[in-house]
Amino acid sequence: MIIIEKDVFSLIRTNYNNLSPTQKNIADYILSNPEKVILYSISDLASECNTSEPTIFRFLKKIGYESYQVFRIKVAQQISDNSTKSIYGEIQPDDDINTVKRKVIDLTTDSINDLNNIVDKQQVNLFIDTIIKAKEIIFLV
């Protein structure tokens, strides 16, 4: 799959479950404070997240960025698009039915939108062509 780098927040959200607890903390901070992040040096961000600069670099690599400067520019571009959304909290035992419903709907909607933002149209077409040309398709469950 080819990742389109135009939506950094989608990349963070779609990779969230693959992040370490410390990287999730970084992701949460970025999604909640994007306006601050664009002003911070990498040292400042590490300090705000109670972690180290190398951990910030590992987080950036995990979501597909090689440079903190490029990442900050992408965040700044997206702030103007108003495309930031925080990670919705996990469903808790004491959540009422309306809260559970909202969390499930919001997460599902964002997941679909995130896929639209990161999946390359050409790769989808290539996948479809491969399926159409296949002599045999095997589904495993």
C-alpha cells in the first residue's frame, strides 16, 4: 500500500493501535495540541510528552516521516484544513448507552475517512485489476 502523506492526522489515527504506550502518548498530545506542536522544537515536544528526542524520531518514522521539520509543516498545513480530531476514548464500563453509541459511530466514521485519506487510488485500481485477472481466489478465515 502506498501512503499519501497529505493527511498526517489520519496517519496518526490509523497507526495508533500499532504504537507503543509512549508513542500513543505522543500521538494523543499531537492530536490534542496541533497548534502548539508547530511552534515546538523536537526538544520541546519531547519535554511536553515526558519522553526523549529519539522516541519522538521513532514515532515519526513509524507514521512515515523521516524529518521533524517536514512533519511540522504537514501539521501546519492541516491545521488550516481543520482536520484534527482526537482519538476517541475506549468504551468504559460506566459509559451510558449514548456515550457508547457516539464513540462507536465517531470512530467508525473517522476510520472510513482516514482510509479515504491514506489509500492511494492507483493501488486500489491495481488491486481490483489483480482480482479481476485472477484465475482463482482463496479466502481464509
